[in-house]
Amino acid sequence: MDRSFAATWDYRCPFARNAHEAIVNGLRAGADWEVEFHAFSLDQAHVEEGDPPVWNLPADERGSGVLPLQWGIVVRDRFPDQFFDFHIATFGARFDEGLKIGNEDVLREVAAKVGLEPDLVAKEIDDGWPLETLAREHQAGVDRWAVFGVPTLIVGDEAAFVRIMERGNVDDFERVLDLMEWTRLNEFKRTKIPR
């Protein structure tokens, strides 16, 4: 069954990692999915009402998640054949290696490891369009679907914030896609996770 959906991400969220690894694993295994990857800034989501948006601040005041999102946007839009590798490697740098992905040197290393030319990505960021794209995608998510966090799964006009507990499990993600079709369920949240 052909399924179309979008999924939000910020590289600092472990649940976004779990979901996005499942999406990439599914696509690489031939899942019949049409997927859009939407950047969503957790830094902006935590801005106090009345304060300027993070994209209007100097680069060193935007928070640690804005720069990695810009790198992800550049790779997604200009180097799509390497996006999956970069996407997963950036989550890995943050969660497996404990690196500070808000540091450009770290992002350059991640890019080089997956075969990208870091200077080409950095030049695109210097041109300014990735920050504009981040602002537009983030605000569209908030305005159209009331997105407040990552990962949010978007199917048509429906959106749901999800937390999958295991990394990269395509079956778990398929189950979430099935739940998206059940529109009479608004919230299902465990009071504690049995482990």
C-alpha cells in the first residue's frame, strides 16, 4: 500500500532518532512510502512569547539545534542522494558519540564521513536560504498542524506527536502509520513504560 506522510525532526531528540531510523530503514528496504522530512526547531519551540524568533538572532545565540538543522536542510535539498547517510550519521554523532552537533567542526566531520564536501554545504548555509527554509518549515508546521515537538508524523491534515521507544524498528513505525488512520483516538499515553 502506497503511503504518503511527513515527519518532523530535530537532531537533539532521541525519539526523533528512533522514528527517523525506522523511516530510513523502511525506505532502504523498499517500503512503498512517499516521505517528506520537515525540519522543526526545538530551540524555537522553547522561545518565550514576545521574544524574537531564533532565526532573527545572531548565529551564536540561536541555540545548539539550529545549525545542524540547516546542514540537514542543505543535504536534503542539494545532495539528496546522501541525505539518509548524513541524517542518520548526525543523530549518531549526537547520541552514540556524544558530540556537540551545534559545532560546525563536528558537522563538517559528519559530512565528510558520508562523502559530502563540507565546504559546499557550508557555502549554502552562508547564502542564507537554509535558515529561511527552517523558519518557513517550522512555522508551517505550527500554523497548519499545531506541531509542538519532534517527531510529529503528518498524514494529510492529521498530525500526531509520537514517541517510539526502540530505534529503527520498521514494524513499530508501520503500527504508528496504522494508528494515524484511526482519527477518533486523540491521545494515548502510558503513565509509565514497562521495561
